[in-house]
Amino acid sequence: MRQKISVNVNGVPRENEVEPRLLLVQYLRESLNLTGTHIGCDTGQCGACTVLLDGQAVKSCMVLAVQANGAQVRTVESLASGDAYHPVQQAFWDLHGLQCGFCTPGFLMATVSLLQRNPNPTDAEIREQLEGNLCRCTGYQNIVAAVRSAAEKMRAAPAASPTPMPAGAGGE
Amino acid sequence: MFAKDFSYAAPASLAEALALLQSQPEGEVKLVAGGQSLIPLLKLRMTEIGALVDVSKIPELHGITDDGDGVVIGAATTYFQAVNSPLVQKRCPLVIQAVSQVGDPQVRARGTIGGSLAHADPAGDLPAVALAVDAELRATGPSGSRSIPATAFFVDLMTTALQPAEVLTAVRFHATDAPHAGTAYVKHRHPASGYAIVGVAAAVWLNDDGTCRAAHVGITGAGTHATRAAGVEQALTGKRLDDATLTAACANAADGLDLMSDPYASGEYRAHLTRVLAKRALAQAAATAAQR
Ligand SMILES: Cc1cc2nc3c(=O)[nH]c(=O)nc-3n(C[C@H](O)[C@H](O)[C@H](O)COP(=O)(O)OP(=O)(O)OC[C@H]3O[C@@H](n4cnc5c(N)ncnc54)[C@H](O)[C@@H]3O)c2cc1C
Ligand code: FES
Ligand code: FES
């Protein structure tokens, strides 16, 4: 039986009737047409489907849409403001943190979450914190460089980083 | 991938959850917490159910409290909340040592302490911890509440002492921040999945003269369910935990295990890892205990 859910997605309140078995990723892509969030493995391994749920990075192929009832969700579509890329997007662009780009929305959201918890991570911390995201193209080197560079820019100009987070961001 | 259709409810109290569990035929209804083990099983249709009861919004299953010589963690506490709790960090370092090695940040944001223990994955990290610090698992069912010692909880492959109509409400971990106590978790990760091929949790308590008062060893990954290495523990009591003593005791670390075997690691290799990692975990725990 379909159930009614209310979810705030990228600042827009949404109300939909969904089957309980509908995954959050499918809700975002198919019910809301937000196709920036990708499905890679569909089994929780690759992180391509990473979004922020109440401020924390989660794999949206491992969450039911009904479990997001009442929550705030942020997808990659929320990062840029107008023509201006988010500093994390800009750093991935500048430093070639992508090749085919399939994994990129997931890496961007995982990076936003990581820099929120730790604005000045070491390379080892970046690699450890992005363990839930797989990339078949880049060999990760440029992804780590892009995260490091985004962190520097965001520390230098925190106000220029459009990442308004909902209350309770980062858990607890 | 789509699961077979099911109904979903997110009760706001434990009483409501228990009633929902009983309103369905056994086997037709399942609890879900973080969903990080159950949702993939439903999607792959390895498990099929008619009704899902979400425990993550039940207030009685949340909260982390100090009860003197232990820390009680609500079953629906996420891994992320547990590792970021100053109380757990101070009093139960073993929980931190193991949980920070579970999966990845996204899995730790959703997965829960209770879900991981109730699931009893043969390669789960937390079952080894629960055994090593004599955790007590608190459950409530239709006929009331009871407390199950970790040593009686892990029964078989993905099978625990929980009854189908019971909800795990909290887990009490014995504190190990006393003088002369130390812990360590050592894990050989599968390079792709990150799960433990073998993981060993060790807790060591020393006497004032540096000899071993008690040593507890929990092993995961090697056999069908997490197990205490009682033989190793007995061989260490009263001894000085030097290299030769640890090597001799850990030579028996895999004895009595119902060893698993798969294309990545044979039973024999798992037994070897168990002996090596048990020694490493005990040596680390003993070194910490000696400094405190
Ligand atoms: C990519 C990936 C990597 C992972 N790596 C690791 C790893 O390295 N180490 C590791 O240990 N685990 C790993 N896991 C598994 C993870 O730890 C799971 O989150 C955990 O095992 C289950 O917790 P959950 O809250 O998500 O439970 P769920 O998936 O919601 O439930 C699991 C089972 O527990 C039952 N259950 C849940 N809560 C209760 C309760 N309160 N009372 C009674 N029964 C309950 C459910 O009915 C179900 O049968 C990984 C998972 C993924 C997807
Ligand atoms: S698609 Fe969700 S983790 Fe790969
Ligand atoms: S850029 Fe192609 S998978 Fe990462």
C-alpha cells in the first residue's frame, strides 16, 4: 500500500505517495526527476548514490524513501548557486578529480559531508573518509588533491561556501 | 533492484513496536533499524517479508548512559553517534577501536549498534567486542524484559538468542577505563568488502605486579558466529604477558572454531589469521594496560 511522505529536498518541501519498497535514490530520480544522484552498484558498495540525509552522507540505495519521511535531503543539484560552482565542485573541475564523471555526484556529497566534520583533513583522513566511494577512472590521486584544495579554499573564505546545513547536521 | 512489496510502520514507542510485531504471523514481520544489512537482503530477495517495523524513531532505544562500571548504549544508536560520544570514548575504547573500522562513513551514519548485534553477521566487528567486554544485551518481548550475556547471545550463523517477538533495546558494555586495563581490536579486512576475514577483540586486566589478572578474547570472521577463545584466556591468567607466553597461548586460538571457508580465505588460512591476530590484539591490549 502506498504511504504519504513529506521530505524536504534541497530546501523544497515535497509530499508524495510512495510504495514502502521504493528506495530513496529511486524516489529522487524517478518521482522528483533529480537525476544527478546516480545508481552504480545498487548494493551499497560504490557510493555513487550518496546524498545528505539530515546533514549526513548516506547511500540512498540503502535507505527506503519512507525512512526519509520528515527528513531533510540534499543532492548534488543543490551545490551550485546559479552559475557559481560550489568550491568542492570547482576544485574537482580544476584538478581533474573526475574522468567519466559517473562517480562524481557521490564523491562531491561525501566530500561536503567530510569537510563539514573536518575542515582540515590530512591526505590519509581524506582517503579513509572517502572509503565508501569507488571510482573506476581516476586512481583517486586527483580526487584527494581536489578535496585538499577545496578544504583550503573553504577555510580561507568560509562565507563564500554555500553549504547552509539543517539543524542537527553531522548527527547527534 | 526492488524488494517484494511490504508494509511499513515507524512506531513512536516500544509498546507500539511490540504490538506490531505480534499483529503479524511469525516470519512475516521484521524489525529494521539502519537497514544497512536488511535492505540489501530484501532487495536481493534473499529475505522476503510482509511487514517492516522501523525501530529507529523509538525514544526508549536511544541514549548513551553511564551506570557505574559500564556504559549502556541504546540499540538504535548509530555507529556514528557511538564513536562520537565522549562517554564511550573515555570508558569503552574497544567500541571505538572496532566501530571506527566498520564499513565506511555512509554505513556508519545509518548502521546501528543493536542492528549489528541482532544481525550477527559471521564477519561483523561488534560481536567480537561484545564478547570481549562481557556485554549484556537487553531485550523486551511480550512477556517482559530480560538481559542476555553476550556469551549466550551468538548462537549460530546469523542466529541469536533473541526471540522473534523480542526487540533489542540496549547493550551494556563493561567499562575498561580502570587502572591496569587495556583493549585492542585487530582486523584483517577483505580488500573489497571491508568486512573482517578475521577480527580479534582483546581486553586485558593486569595485577599490580604486572601479571595477567584476566584476559578476554572475542573472535569474529573465522567461524559461523563470534566466539570467545576460552583456552587462550585460561592459559594467560596469572602469567606475565611476554612474547613467548602470548605465542604459546595463541597457538590454540582457533581450536574448537567452526571454521568457514570461501574463495578468498580457506578455513586453514582463517585459523592461521586467528592465531596471529589474537596475539597482536593481546599484545596491544597488554601494552595499554601496562601504561595505565
Ligand atoms: C558497504 C557495507 C560495508 C559494511 N562493512 C561492515 C564491516 O566492515 N563490519 C561490520 O561489522 N559490518 C559491516 N556492514 C554491516 C553494517 O554493520 C550493518 O549496519 C549492521 O550489520 C546492521 O545494523 P543496522 O542498524 O543497519 O541493521 P538492519 O539492517 O536494520 O537490521 C539487521 C537485522 O537486525 C534486526 N534488528 C535491527 N534492530 C533490531 C532491534 N533493535 N532488535 C531486534 N532486532 C533488530 C533486523 O530485524 C535485521 O534482521 C557493512 C554494510 C555495508 C552496506
Ligand atoms: S548505488 Fe548505492 S552504493 Fe552503489
Ligand atoms: S570518474 Fe569515472 S568512475 Fe570516477
